[in-house]
Amino acid sequence: MPKKNWWLDVALLAAFVALTAALMNGHLLRLDERVADWSLSHQPWLPYWTARVLNYLGQGGQILMPVSLLLTGVLTWRTRSVRAVFPFVAGFVLTYLTIGPLKIWADRAAPRFDGPHPVIMHNPDAEGAYAMSYPSGHLGNSLVWYAVIAILVVALLRRPLSRRETYGLRVLPVAIVFGTTVYTGFHWLTDSVAGALLGVVLARLIERIPFDRIPLPALRGWERPAGLTPSDRLASHA
């Protein structure tokens, strides 16, 4: 697999900026409202609660971070290397420094907000937890943490993931999170699109980090490689 270039990342960031600018200028708001209106008016209990349960696939703090921590612990125990914690730290730092601040800045309410003008950016009538919809943390976090999980799984298995395993671990869960996040009314459609754009960039950034080659001082052997492969060897062609 060829190494990743930066053109896709630049294009994704440009798309994120363009989408944000469009929303700030009042564009695409009607699309968001139509999608949300349809979703909120078509929620029989079985599809709705199925979607609610499946949406936990994108819960960073409750599901994905604990799973990543568990895998990190196993890899640390097996390799006796401090490098095993680097992917988790990278995922935490990147999401903390990007998704969270952007949510605070955008100040956008979710579709279920009862106040006025919930769809607009910089909503003066929403604050705190009620104004954290853009970009979707479900999408951004899921893309980042499934990338971290994939890196750790590859290190534990000591082989690349097959194409089927890659899609099963990194594509299918994110697609489910996208659909369920919009259907349940947790986020506007454009929130999820923005979260996906940003999340792919962050995931690709993490995959580029040569964790096993980061210079470290002597740590009584704990500086040894942990089997953390670079992005061009994460997946096989099988």
C-alpha cells in the first residue's frame, strides 16, 4: 500500500472550512431542517431504540476510549514498551485540541433543542451542553478511536488487517454511527458531515505517526519498539 500523501487531507480540510462558512452564512440550514424533521417524525420505538443502541458505537468516552485503554494495557504488558501508550495519547490529545474547541466556538444547538432557531450557528439562545452540536463528536471521535484501535490490534496480532477486517473495524461502525446520529436527532446532517471530514483528517494524521521511531531516552528497556506499524502497513490487500 503506498504511503499517504497530503492532498486528500488538504481537500478534506478545505471542504470542512467551506461547509462551516456556508452554515455561518445561512446556507444548507433548510436541508438540515428537512432531514431532521423527517427523522424526528419517523421514529417507531423499534427502529428508534435500535438506532440508539447502535449509536453507542460512536461513544468515545463510554465505549471507544475504554476499549482503546484495554488494548493499550494488553500491548504494554506484552511488549514491556512505553510506546504502546502513544496511540492512545495521540488520539486523546488530537480530539481534545480540535473537536472540543470547535464545538464551543460553533455554539450550535442540536435538532432536539426546544429553544428558538436551533439550526443556526452561534446560537445566542443555546449555551453549554445545549450548544455543542457542530461538528459531530460522534463522527470525529469514532474515526479517530477506530484508527487507534486498528493500530493497537495490528500490533497485538502482529500482522496487517485484511481488507474485510479493515472495513469491519473502521468503515462499517462509522457508517452506522453516521446514520444513527442523524436519525435519532442527536445531530444535524451537516454536523455529521463536518465531523466525518475532520475525523478522517485526524485519523490519517495518527496513522502517519512513527510511534516506534520516536526518539526516547534509555528507559531500562521500556523504550523498545511495540510493533506499531506506520500507515502503509496497517492493512493488507487480502
